[in-house]
Amino acid sequence: MADLARENACLRAENDRLASYRDMIESAPDLVMRFSAEGRVLFANPAIEGLTGLRPEMTLGLTPQEIGFPQEDSERIHQAVLEVLATGRGLLDEVTLYTLQGEVILQFRYALQRDAQGHGAAVLGFARNITREKRLERSHRLAKEQAEALASEVSTILASMVDGVGVYGPGGELRYMNRAGEAILDRSPEARCMSMRERWALLRLETPDGHVLPNDQRPVFRALQGETVHYEQLVIRRGCGGKLICLSAAPIRNAEGTLLGAVATFKDMTHKHALEQQREELLAALKAERALLQAVFKSAPGGILVTDSLGRLTMANPAADNIRGEPYPIGRTVWEIEDFTILRPDGRPWPKDELPLERSALHGEISERVRMSFIQPNGTRREILCNTAPIRDEQDRPTGAVGVFQDITELCETMEALRVSRNEIRTLVENVPDLIVRVNRQYCRTYINHAWEKYTGRPAAEYINTHISEPLLPQRADYLVPYRKALDEAFATGERRSFDCSYRNRLGVAHLSTFVIPEFSSDGEVESALVMARDVTALKALEHELRQAKEIAEEASRAKSEFLAHMSHEIRTPLNGMLGMTELAESATLEERTRHFLHLARESGNHLLGLINDILDLSRIEAGEMRIERYGFDLRAEVRLLAESMSVLADQKGLLLECRLDERIPKYLLGDAGRLRQIIVNLVGNALKFTRQGGVLLLVEMEETQAVEQGDIRLQFSVSDTGIGIDKATFRTIFENFTRLDDSAEQVGTGLGLSICRRLVEMMGGRIWLESEVGVGSTFHVSLPFGQQVDCAQAVQEILAPCETKSAVRVRPLKILLAEDNEINQFFVSTLLEDRGHRVTVAGNGLEAMQRLKSERYDLILMDARMPVMDGVEATRIIRNNPPAGVDSATPIIALTAYTLQGDRERLLAEGMDAYLAKPVDSDELDRLLAGLFPTDE
């Protein structure tokens, strides 16, 4: 029992010693590192952070060069590590480290760290910062050389003194200093020639707390003032170095008391202080090592158990307690623990005398990667991977054992899930209809799925490990070229490739859509490619059918557009005559009742014209031919003109029409003013139509939070009325084609206006919505983005203003040729022109117009686009490009046409016509065109 007590006492003492070592390493100011055979850092104490700014855990796995050592010194460290591992002997070397404070010289002492079996496991490096000592050594050598040069001039008595002695004249000039003094103060021979202030500039005196002594407090200066001073500790600094000294200074006087100078004696206390400091650092390092080992033991992710030589537990870290499910009882053996079952991988209980930890403690055996299972007290089973080893004393006798346990339960569950997942993926791959093949870098097949066998009619075994070019069949030639190219590119770039190709198999010609997907190894290199091919023969056939259907639909669309163009022409031509004759008759002096009848007839005609325009707009939108323009315009001017035009209807119904604009809205905007006008007119017109009393409000506000392109703004147009209101059940269909707000007979309309508004708003990048209450009124909101016109818009408007003014001025009398085949339109247009003082000659077709142009010159030609014998387009082409004799090719031509579809205006202008006038002819528009072509001098 006494022996056992002594052994326990020795063990505790050893543990205390190790703990103190760990504490010392952890808190040591010197750098302590552990290196692997590859030269990488396995451990670094906190001193590394003060040198490099890197926390110890950040250096793990790094090379010395990655920490801050130069490449040459990093290689020296690696060579030293390899040498220590090879020989087992320690090494001493000096290396340089680039730190946050600059270049530091470290003295590395390398020692071999052995594992539990006594083998070299790693190399410990103890690095001491000897930068200051190196510099002091260099300074010491310089001072020694200077002292030897002055040795013949100084007294042999003072030269033999250990303490430094310096003698100064009354002016502070240095008259003598012995060798010890020179060594301590790093004096140079030139110092004798320097003044006191020059020497003070080279040598700095500080108190231990870093306070720099001012010149009037320096010991020699005070001694020259008659004081005797003594400093137990002073730090002298010359450049970056420093020494700790004990210094006394006193005045030198003659027998009469006259001050002759001063003498200073001083002793170098640096070495003594360094020894004391080294002792403290060693104690701190031991304490840090102890703390380090304790921290590693407690924070290790794996369980750690330590036993004595009899197998009794002496230590267990928290991870071990967590794996067991409750704390281990210290002082008992593992087999003595109740409710703790250890099983073999096959589920059988593990015999107590064969447990790896017990075998290591009792017999000194080593166990590695032993698989076992723990049954926790709550019945949970944990899968464990165990390593054990004996602990030996100086005589290599087992004194205990250590076991490291890793809980691999989650790993086992993951592996099982991976196995299930692999089986599921294999089942999926084997049953998909796509052909799947894996090809290696030698272009050989290494895997083929079941779909390949069904597709080729041959077993997969015939293709495994064969080249992609095999079998050499003529029908595969067209497929192999893109196949090999796609593989080459995938292997070279690491990117996916795809191609489509036709392939003849046993069932006929098939179309394959193939994807080549590169597969990467663990080092990131392409090692194979997964080829997936899908039979798209049926899809290709469907695409062919779709193309045919598309061509049929496009042909139908062209036929529809052509039909609408002809119908527009055929309807507008008589409508032009009807409206023209009505306008002429209304403008004549007639009785009021007849004028009223004519006005109603003209309103009906205008309604019919609006119907035609709505149908054409809807057709353009559906055909994708409607274009949204972007140009500068004055929003306030547009709203003012709109209010003026709509106020007539409002006055007729006794309603109040009010317009309000947000003052923040810029005057000039970029957008399609024509389409905006069409939208607002439709909404305001509907509001006036369905409001019997009250009024209509047009409100234009700037939106604050809507996201638009940079530099753009978003405006909200709200048209509110006090009319009949709209049922909420109608909201969903109100913007659809042919949906009317009111089906009563007293309201007329096609039901296309709101549908066209919605589509125009969407094409302009906005949205439209409705708020309404039956019997109270409705509000239609439109939100649209607009660009902001630059400041030059004002100048442009001012330039164009005179032109706009001139458009209202009648031009000089003109000689005009009217080419028109419809007699009513001939009469109407002729009358309009003659009423304005012009002389008009009529031609019934293009050929007749050519004849009249040969015999007589005209100021202007009004040319109908569609006429018998020769139409207006062909006649214009001849006039511009190949005019007959006597025909002036520069005569202005205005297209007079009922073609108003998208592109008709551009097409006619491209043929050489100067302007475009749609039927029915608007007399104001005709006046503006004539004013633009023939400006007056006013």
C-alpha cells in the first residue's frame, strides 16, 4: 500500500508538472510551435498573435512562409524539422520573421516530440526573440573595439574596473571613460569631440516606466550643478537598443571647492534583469503549457479516458461523458460501471478482459481504429471508433493507458443514407428512358444504363470498356463527329456541351438531343463525362407541325391585314364623301333645323369613323404592329388642348370638367403624346358619356415610390366622375374586347375603347385599374413612366412656335392638281380648296394626271393612292424617278388615301410623297399641310 501511495503521489506530481508546463507554454512570451514532417504548423502558443497578428488557430496547417518567415528561412525551418525527425537530436538555429513591428530575429531551439510509442511524431520549436540581444551584441563589439583603441590613453587602474566610469569637464565635455563604461554606454571615439548636447542627442535616458529624462534632469547635468544623484534603475537607449543600468553622478571639486567637472559611475544590470525575467517567463511558460493541455483535454471533440496501471479511470473529458450519456465514475474500471454495455460490431457483448483500454493498461498493447458500440443508460446505441495506447514511465514500464473515442454514429447513419441514395439513383438511372453513358478520358465507355440496351437491342456488356467509335457502322458516322467534338470541348473546358443529330437505328431514322456533362475528380480535374441522349424524334415531328401551323397563321394574319386595309379604304372613301358633303352643306347658309339635321348626320359619320379607328387599332395591337414612340412634348399644353376639346361635350350636358396637375411635374416629358392623348380622351369621354349631373375631374400626380429606369418619372392619371358607377362584378371583364359600360339602348359604343386603353397602357410600360361604386361614381387610374426632357426642349418649342402659328394662316392661291377617282371626293376636296382661293384641276386616275402634268405646271399635287388604270403610288414613282418631258419631278405631292394601317404613311412617304393626308379629309389638317409646304412671308 505504501508503494501504491508513492506511485499515486508520483503520478500527481507528474500531472502537476505537466500542467505547469502547459501553463508556461500558453502564457510564455516566447514563441512555441509544433511542426509536422511536411513543415506545417500543428500548434502555436498565443505569442504568435503578438508577432504576426494571427490567432494561434489561424496558423494551423500553414507553412512558416505563409505566416511571415522569408522563403529561405522557411525552407531552413523545414530542413531543421526533417533533420530532427531523422536524427532525434535537437538543433539551434536563427531565422528572421516579418512581424507587425518589423523584422525580428528569432533563435529557434528544435526538439523531437515523441508519441506514446516513443516514435518521433512532430518537432517542437522554441523561439526566443533575440533581436535586441543581436543588436546589443553588435553594439557591444563596436564599444569593445573603441575601448581597445583608447586603452593606451586611459589609466590601467580604471580600465580594470567592472563598473563604468566617465569623467566630464565643467562644460559637460567627455574627458575620459573606461572600457566598462564604453561597453555599457556604447560610446564611440568620436564622442570625445562632441559637445554635451550632441552626445545627449545620441543617447536617451528613460526611467523603467518609459519616462524620458529631460536634459536638465540628466545625472551628469545635475552633478555639474553641484548635486550628487543616484538612480537605482535607468534605461539608456542609443537608436533602437536599450540597457538597464544603475547610475550615480557627483561633482568634482578642488580643495577650494571650485567645480572642476563631474564623475559618473554606472553598472549594467541588463543581464541580471534578463535572468530574472527569463525565470519568470519559464514559470509562465510551464503554467501556459499546463493550461494548454488542460484546455485541449477538455475541448477535444473526441472522448478521452485515462487509467492507471490497474485500469482504474483517473480522468475523463466532457466529450467522453457525452458519448456515454452520463459522467464516468473516476476510480473504477470500465467493466465495473453499471448500466454500461459495450458491444462488438456484430452485436455480441465485448468480453471484459479483451477491452482495448484494459489491454493497454494491463498489458501495454496498442489498439487502433477499433469499432465498437456503446449502449447508453437511456438505451440509445452509439457507434464508436477507438484508439488506445499505454502510458509509460522513464523505464518504459506501463503506468496507465489513454483511450481516444470518436462518436461515428452520425457518420454511420450518413453512410447508410448514402448507400440508400446510391441505390435510388441507380434505380432511377436504370429506369429512365434517356440513354446514359459514362465516357473516360480515353473515350471508352465505362457505364451504360438499361435504356441503351433497349434502344440498341444489344446487351450493355458488349459496349463496356469499348471505344465510342465502336462498333464501326456506316449509320453512326454522322453522329460520331459532333459526339467526339462535344467530348473534346467538355474535357478541355470543364463545361457542359450539347448537340442535336440524326441517327439511324434498327427502327429507322431517329433524332437525338445529346448533353455532355463533365465529371470532376477530387483535385478538380475532369476525369470523365456523363453523356445523356434523348430521342426527340416525336418532338421534331411536332416542331415541324408547329412550324407549318405558324406559317398558316402568319398567312392568315397577312390576309387579315390586307382585308382590313382594303376594307378601310373602301369604307373611308365613301365616308370621306359623306362627311365632306355634310361639312360643306352645314357651312352653307341654311335654316337652323336643316343645319341641325346635317350636324347629326356628321356626328353619326364621326361615330362610324371612330368605330373604324378602334377596329384598326385593335387589329394593329393584336398583330404586333402598334409602335410606341418616344419624343418630347409639353404635358400641360396637351392637357389644356384636351380640356378645350372635351369641354364642348361637357357644356352640352351641363357638366363641370376640371383638370388638375401636380406642380412638381416637369413641363417637358419624353413619351408618346399621341397614345397618351388617345387614352385620356377615351377615359374622359366615357366619364362624360355616363355622367348625367355633377362633373368629371382629371387629376395628374407624380408617383413617389414606383421603380422606373434611372432619370425617368412615373405619373398617375386619374379620371373621376359622379356618374352611374360600375358593379364590382364587372371589374374583371371591363377591360376586355366588346365589353360596354352600359348595355342600355341610349348609350352607343363598340366596347373596344377600354380594351384598347388597357393594351396601350401595357405597351407603354404602365398599368390601369378601376375604383367604382354604383350610384356614386367611378375613378379610372392609369400609371405610366415618362422620360424627362432636357432644358433645350424649351428652345425647340420656341423655334417651332412660328411654324405652328403659320399653320393657321391661309397660304397664297395655288394651282393644284387633284388626282381622285371618286366623284364625290373630287367635288368635296375641290370645294374645300376653291373656298380657300385655290384653282383646282381634277384627274380621274394616275395616267390622266400624268397627261395634265405634261401640258401644264402645278404648284401642288393631291394624289389618291388607289385609283384605276394607274394608281397614285406608281404615278408618284414615275414623277420622281423617270418624269416624262414637261413634268417637274420636284412638284410637291400630298398622299390622299384611305389607307391608315401601321406603315402605310411611311410606305407612301418612302415612295416620294411629301406629306400624308388620311380620309376622311380634315379641313384643319389640310390647312396645316399647305401652310407647311407653302409658308407665307408674314
